Amino acid sequence: MPRISEHVGIERKPKLGGGGPGKIPHRHGYGGGDDGDHGEPDDFLSTKDRLRRYRIGMVVTIIALSTFFAGLTVAYFLRLSVTHWDRDLQKTVRDLRPLALPYARLFVNTFILLVSGITLELSRQGLLAKSEFAAMGIAPPRFKTELPWLGITVVLGFAFLAGQIMVWNILRHQGVYFSANTRSGFFYLLTGSHAVHLAGGLLVLLWALVASSVRMRFESRQIAVEVTAWYWHFMGVLWIFIFALMHFSRG
Amino acid sequence: MRHPAPITTQTATTGLLRRYLFSTDHKTVGLQYFFLSLAAVLVGMVLSLLMRIHIVWPKAAIPFVGEIKPENYLAYLTMHGTLMVFFVLSTAPQSGFGNYFLPLQLGASEMAFPRLNMAGFWITLFAFLVLMAAFFVPGGASLAGWTQYPPLSAVASAGPGQGRGTDLWLLSIGLFCLASVLGAINFITTTLKLRAPGMTLMRMPLTCWTWFVTAILTVLAFSVLLAAAIMLLLDRNAGTSFFVPAGLVISGAAVDHHGGSPLMWQHLFWFFGHPEVYIAILPGMGMTSHLLSVFSRKPVFGYKAMVWATIGIGALGFSVWGHHMFVSGMSPYAGFAFSTLTTAIAVPSAIKTFNWLGTLWHGRIRFTVPLLFSIGFVSLFISGGLTGPMLAQPALDVYLHDTYFVVAHFHLIMAMAGVFAIFSATYFWFPKMFGRMMDQRLGALHFWITFLGAYAIFMPMHLLGAAGNPRRYSELTGVQYVAAMTPLHRFVTVAAIITIAAQFLFLVNFFWSMFKGAPAGENPWQCTTLEWRLPSPPPRHGFGDNVPVVNHGPYEYSSPGLSSQAAASDFLMQDAAANP
């Protein structure tokens, strides 16, 4: 079978086995009429099932990430309550110092991230509509609906990361380093982990963006954007949580 | 009904690298994990042998190793624990057998995310190599135990092995956490989305149930360990003070940290650490339930109760981490809460135990080697488990913590029982994986020596612990009351040497049978689950397009209806016709 650069994901009929009791077709169908070796390792289910599978995988990933950030948050609260006995003052004290956040830059970054969520959602819905057309057998025109929004999302994503680097630079110039005190350490750790995870999602979006110009199946691109959109929205909510956490505990 | 000819697509187009090394085939990935665990367990066993020899003959010069100095002993015990808990018990039952057999038992042709699966293995292998590298860096491997409590683990000047050795340890475990979570995502998605038609959740074999619950525990627990490991790495290398308090003076030099909390590490670590031991044992429990049913020719006693007990153990397992910290100075009220919850976990565990016994009761038992190891599992689980409620009481734990009593407890219930489950799974599934039977007499001999050896090694440790012998001490021969226990230590060491030597029986049996064992048919054990429909070994794409349709539960042995046919067998395959 020749490799077509844009495979439209049409529901494929299952190939039945050699008879015998119990061999009825799976209601979603199993992919392929050959030995299944298309070169795509997970190409053994129809489009809809592949999408559902990746969605569940992303939900579990988001749960894992939530636990990771929950661990960091709990650690932060624990550390905020740590005291030590001060011999001179003869009482238990906390050695916490307040954290002065550069709010202007942070609000700009937040705005950029939220807008990128909106543009990514537009892109995702465009791709979903396109895939529904494809399932009906209508091959929609290429480069329609998704590329502009996807491109804008990627640009905004990079802008957010650049903005975060600016925030860290502002803090560094004020002498607030990673190791300076409790709050600064957790601020860098939480925002840094968030940025690293966001960058990972950004790479996937970048790949989905340029993949239309190399041989990549439309179905795979749609799934990539769909699950990355969920991931991106989670990153947005997580960012708001981190921002609020650092603000309300700034001391 | 006979299965049509297998779908083999073994064209010569896929090269050696693609087929055996960088394969996305879940069976290959499963075997890769299994052999990684085998390598890890051999290293771990050698380390334990060195430790036992050192305890009894401290000045002995061992070939290739020389004299074991105290820092060596501590490094050995750290790496022994790390290798065994992570790379053996968290890898072989779940990632090894789970990857191979979960899709087959569910009637799927592949795991949900095959490339992720392959990536997970390679990250785990890399983590293993990074851990092994710790032995060869200046200072050697870490000394702080597999629990890595700060400030010892947080300050590089605190001892040999606390420099690069600990950094490598943390890097290795961080990678392992990542790989485990990736694997768990695969397991959960596969179980939820790729079951064959008719395979409802309550028709899944109990092995699939335990792999599923273990994957959920993995997702929730390992992320916390990763967070803690990152913070410890930052404390060591970036000058932060997450765990290091102010005012520390180590080796005469003041440590430049302030405001950290060593207790926080304990909380974070044990919040992971307790679910980790359930991750290590739950697949073994599923395996045991499965095998006891197969070889008693009876359904599992109380299948639904087993499912709910598994879920209960998993859920409750997150609430009991404080029982590792009774002596840390926490509030007695917190101790009371943790103690109560820990004792509560004995309830689902006991349900499982009684159900195992109920499965065996009045069964037409076939004393095969897998069954022997399953019964061994039950025995060791009970023996190790009974000391759990003892240690769960703070009043007792204050005395027994950090003694050999704890060592006996966790080795019996986790190491021995868990390893027996791995053995039983190996003997059971070897015919399916390699198309040949392992030698049964050699297997039985292996079982008896290992079983008696396990008790001979760890039962005396209860006495040692109760008498006050502390753990993680390189040499106590100079201490009067401990020196008096040396004869018992000698007994334990001799038993350990014999038991470890007996493992060669297993290795010889395993590798010899791979090439020269008696050919196994499709279903040598006469088991009902779906993997026994496929040829041995299964073809590249498993069921492929011939999706089985499941009409029966997984434990239809000796069902009353079967006697009405001219039944040649006492069991009903899961995908047999609906009304036979």
C-alpha cells in the first residue's frame, strides 16, 4: 500500500477470523486488512478508539502531574510552618522572609497563557470538526482551520516562557536567588517545574504544526493537538494555582 | 474450539535491532524488563551475601572485594535495598509479567501506547546503569540506606559515598519514577479501553485487577518521590535548604544551610514508600489468587471480595505512612491515628488470605511447581504479615524500630513472598513465553530449599530484633549483648549461603529449558484465561484481527454444568461458546 502523505481517518472495516464460535466483529472494528504492520505501532484500532485511548492516557498523565505538584505544595506548606528556637530571643521563631513578586510581568504572563489556551481551544475544535468530516468520507481542504490558531498558540507559548525567564531575571537582580530563602526556593521550584512541563507540551504542539509539511497522518496530528490541548488547559489552571499560592503566602 | 492458524508476519524486513532491542512489541518489552530484574536480583543477592558474611566474619578478605570496611557495608545495604525494592519487586511482577500478559489476558493485541512502553523500558535500563555507576565513582555508593534520610543524604561531606554516589542514586531513582509513571499510564489505559468484547471488569482475571490497581498506586505515589528527589538534588547542588536545618556541623565544618526540615523528607518519602510496598506485593497477590484457582481446579473463593479487598488495600495504603515514623518525635495522637489505620489494613489483607485458603479447600489440587510457590507465598505472607500489626503499635515499635525485627518482617512479607510470586509466575508462564516446559523436579527442589531457607534466614531475626540487635550496623561484635547473639547470626548466614546457592538451580533450569525443555502445547496447565488460546510462544501481533469474544468468567473450573457434556476437561475457556 503506497504511503499517502495525508491519510484521512476513515473508519475501517474489521477483518473477520476463520469462523468458529464467538468470532463476531468488534463493534469498533480492528484496523487494517493486512497483517496490521502499517509501520504505525498503535495502528490497530479505528480513529475514534485511538482518540479515546489517548484521552484516557492524558487524563492519567494529568493526575500524575497533579500528584507531583501536590507533593511540592504540601512540602511548601510544611516548610512554612517550620520553626526553630532562637537562643537570643528565647522563643521559637520562623526564619521566613517575605517575597516581593514582580506582579506586572506576572500578570502579563498569565494573560498570555490564558489567551494561548483560547487559541489552542479554537485550533482543537477546528481539527475535531475536520476529523468528523473525514469520518464521513469528505476530505476537507488542507491547511484550513487549524494552522493559524495553532501557530499563534505556539508563539504565545514561547512568549510565556520568555516572560517567565524575565520574571526570574527581575528577581535575581533584586538578589532573590533560588537558595536565598524558603519562599524563593519554592517559587523558583514551582514556576520552574511548571515551565519545564509547559515547554514539553510546546514541543508537541510545534511538532504537530510542522508535521503537516512532512509526511504525517492527519489523524495523528489531530490526536496530538487534542490531548495537548487538555494538557495545556491543565497547565493554565496549574499556573493560576501557583500564582495564587505564592501571592497569598507571600508573607 | 481450535484457534485458526496464527497470524505470523515474521518477514525478514525487521532487523535484529528492531525485533529484539528497539521493539514496541509488549511481549519483547515485558521480557526485557524481566531480564533487567534478573540482573538486578543477582547483584542484590551478591550484596546480601557479602553483608551476611561480613556480619559473622568481619575481618574476612573476600575474593575480588577484599576486606569489607564499614562504609562498604553501608553502601552494600543501601544498594541491596534500592535494587531489590525498585528494580526487582517494582519491575518484574508489574512491568515484566504485566506487560507480557495484560494485553493477552484482556484479549487485546497490544498495549495502549507501544512506543511509550518501549521508552519506559529504556529509561528504566538507563536508571539501572546510572545506579550501578555509583559503585565506581570516587567515594563509592551512597551510605544512607534506601530511605536516604537527610541531613546525611543532603550533605556531600557527610561521608564517603555521599558525594557523587548519592547524586547518581537520586538521578537513577528520579528516572525510575518517570519510567514507572509512563508504564502505569499504559496499564491503566489498556485495562480501561482495550478489553475484548464481553470482557467486563468483573470478568477480568485477578492478575489484571492487581496490575490495574498497582498502576493507579504507581501514578499517585511515584510522582511524590520524584518531587522529593528533585528537592534533595537541589539541596545538594543548588544551595537550597528544603531538608537541611540550620546549625549543622559536619566533620568540624559548619554546613551552610538554614531553615530546612529533615522530617519533611520522611513524610514525603514514606507517603511514597508505603504505597510502594503495596505496588511490590499486589501483583503477587493477584498471581497467587490466579494460580491457586488454576491448580485447585476451583473458582477463586469470593472473586468480588478479592477485587474490593485489592481496591481497599490500595486506597488504605495511602493513609498509613506514619507508621514508619513512630520514633520521629511526632505527636502521639498522630501515632494513634496511623496505628489505627495500619491495623485496619489487616482486614482486607486477611480477607484475601482466607479467600486463598478457601480456594484451596476441597480442591482437586495438582501439586505443580507454580502451585508450590503460590502456597509458599501464602505461608510467607502470613508469617511476615502477622508481625505487621505488632509493629503497628507505637508502644511496641518504639522498642522494635531499627532492629532486626523490622528486617524480618519486611523480608518475609515483601522480599520472600514477593519473590515467591515472581517464581510462581515464571514457572507458570514459562511454557507460554518460550514454548517449552521447565523441569518440574528441579523446580520442586528449588522450591523446597528456597522455602525452608527463607524461614531459616528470617525467622531467627525476630529473636535477634526482640533481643535488641539494631539494624544497619556494620559491626557489633564489640558490644556485649549483641556479641552473645553471634551463633544465631552464624546460623542465618549459613542458611543464606545455602539458599543463595540453590538459586543456581533456578537459573540453570531457566536457561537450559529455554532451549532444551520439553515442548509445551498451547495450554499445558489447562487454564481458562485468554493467553492460553494463543500458540506458545504467541505470534507477533497476538490475537491480531481474531478478536476473542468473552462469554465466561476467568475461573470456570469444575463448574457443575460441565459434567453434563461428554467433557474431556474440567474447565471452560473464557471465550468458549456461551452455552456449551
